[in-house]
Amino acid sequence: MAAKSVLCRFSSPKRAIFQQGPLSIARLSNSSGKGKSPSNDTLFTPLILPLKEYKNETTELTRARLLYQSRKRGMLENGLLLSSFAAKHLDEFNEKQLSLYDKLINEPTNDWDIYYWITGAQPTPEYLDNEVMKMLKEFVKNENRTSRLTQPDL
């Protein structure tokens, strides 16, 4: 039985498919047991998982959680960029901005998507194109050439 396509589904009535792109695995098995390279028509359609709700969380606790989550990303590049951004801006954010930042760093299931959006390599999805994303994109440009080789101290 040849595998022709792979579809990743996380059922959530609140979310919809936000992009399609090439399948990112090297080989698919077919009935003969030999590997088969995926063709261009093989698509992976990631879905966005619903945000975990933190009930009765104070604003200060939200800031602390987001600072920690900004530091502990799945890839070093995002950890450096997001932790530096969070250290600089989280204390200034109001509750709406904190919510937008929480959505930005916690809803997408692929860290590479976040990286490509904030660096401008790919267009930002409409639902994430907001004031916090604009601030983050401006921060990533690093026009003052600030060193960001390590995460800021806590």
C-alpha cells in the first residue's frame, strides 16, 4: 500500500487550516518496502492547536509565564529573538498586548513558521498581523546592531 499523502489533523472547531506546503519528511514507505521520495503534490496541512487557558492568572504571572515561554522555544534562533524582545517589552504591555503575544508564540505548532514570519521570509497570516507582530518584526530588524548572542538575564 503506497502512501500518497499525509494529512495532520488535530480536531478543533475553533481553528482552521492556515497554510499548505511541501511535506517535510524524507521518505514514504510503499508496498515493496523501498522508500519513495514525496512528490510536489504531497501536502502537509498543519492545524493550529487551541491555546491553553490559564484561568485567574494575574497580569504579573502572565508576564512571568510569557517571559519563560519566550526563552524556552524549540529552536535557538526563536529563543534568542523572543527572549530579547520579551525582556525589553513585556513590562510595558497592557493586557490586550499580552494576549496577542501569547497567541503569537503559543498557537502556531511549528517554530519555523514563527521564525519566517518575524524575519519577513514569509507573509504573516492575517490573524497574527497585529501591533505586537509589527513591534516584533521591527525588533528583529535590529537597526542598532544590538548583540543578541545570549538570552538576557532573568
